[in-house]
Amino acid sequence: MNAAGKVYLVGAGPGAPDLLTLRAADLLRRADIVFHDALVHPDTLALAVRAEKIAVGKRCGRHSTAQRFINKRLIDAAHRYAIVVRLKGGDPMLFGRAQEEIDALEQAGIAYAVVPGITAALAASAVLGISLTRRGMSRNVTFITPRTGKGEDAHDWARSALAADTCAIYMGVGEAAHIAATLIDRGASPELPVVVVENATLPDQRSVALRLADLGAVSTLGITGPAVILIGEVYDRLQPTIAAVPARRVDAVA
Ligand code: SAH
């Protein structure tokens, strides 16, 4: 039997509720049920006036709902409801396990659509006022995570990071010292400029600029929100711009 419902994988953006797309807001208003990540802003969820709201988010180191169980719930919901929203932080297609959900929906013969959102690296760049691809300095950007899921092959993320002009590392703050040591060991300059941006676009956003050799020190800064590590020469030349960021600024680590 074909399900009547359709599942929308919707990007919630980086944090600030008004960075949602109009399409996402419209779907939330019409949704019958919303399965959302743990970090989605309450004001964003509040747009889903009619919907039952179910948290299924995964936050590293905390309780998480197994992916297969989430897939099953999406499929079950599509059999019961017309508009099912799976709301994910940032953009669903970047480090969001969207493919697992899409594959499961396709296998179950359920219609789906993806609504993009603003990903963390782009939000952080906006906060800093520093282009990821500053002309004459950076011609490419690499989105990287050093984290591998259970049963996943180890990935040579460092090779991609070393090859990139600018690199945005997601889910990396917990292993910042390891990231720095690995990159330096593999030939990166210890002086390479790095910026860590936490809670980009939210009222408590903050950033810290440092050098690659000092990256491990971020573990002493009490970063508890989601944070992205940006690495590249573009963050050196634009240092004065960083100082102008309205976010609370942590002093550079010596
Ligand atoms: N799909 C999401 C990424 C999910 S992985 C996206 O496109 O943004 C979760 C990681 O995203 C976090 O560990 C952190 O590295 C980053 N992140 C998410 N929101 C962030 C924010 N507001 N500020 C800084 N980094 C953020």
C-alpha cells in the first residue's frame, strides 16, 4: 500500500530562527508531525503550530535515537500523516545522515523532498565577516569531519584538510588537540590561522582566533554549544575584522 504522506527533510539553519527558508517555515506551519534534532531553536519549532513534535536528535556523547529507529518512525508517520517534517540543523545534506533516511524512504516507496538550510560554516563566515574564498588567497573550501560513525572505515580527513585553501571542520572541537597534532605532523604550519566559532547566529555566539599549534586550548574555553573550526590563511589577513565581531570574543590564546 502506498503511503499518502510525504516526508520533507528540512534544513533548520544554524540557529537563529529567522535564518529559516520561507519554504521551510511554510512546511512547518502545515506539518502534521515534526521529528527534530535536539538543537533546533524553540522558536523554530513553535512555527509548527499543528504538529506533534518529537525530538530524535543526536548530540555527541549524549543519548541518541538509533538511526534505524528514526527511519522506521518516518516511514510509519508517512502512513498516518500527510505532511511529515524531519527537521535537521543547518543543511540536511551535510553531516546530517540524510542519505540513510532518503534511502530508507525510497525503499519503502515513500515520497520525499529535501529543503536546504544554511550550513554552520556559512553562518560562521557571516558572523566573522570573512569570506571563505577570499580572492587571491583561497579558491576552495572543504567541509570536513574527523568523526566516523560506528562500523565506518577510518577516513583520511587530514589529507583533505591539508589540500584545502580553507577548511571547515564540523564536530571537531572535542578532539581539537588531536586535529592540530595530526595536521602539524602531516606538514601543516603550526602558525596557520584558525578561528573557532560557537553557536553561530545565536545570541550567545562567540569566536576565538588562534594558531593551529594552540588549537588544543579550545578545550579550556568551556565550549558547550555546537562549534565549527575554520582553518586557513584567510583568517590571518582579516584579523582586525574578527575583532569587530559583535559576538563576545575570547582573547586569543598565547
Ligand atoms: N547539518 C549541519 C551539521 C550537523 S553536524 C549543518 O549543515 O550545519 C553538527 C556540527 O555542526 C556541530 O558539531 C558543529 O561543528 C556544527 N554546527 C552546527 N550548528 C552550529 C552553530 N550554530 N555554530 C557553529 N557550529 C555549528
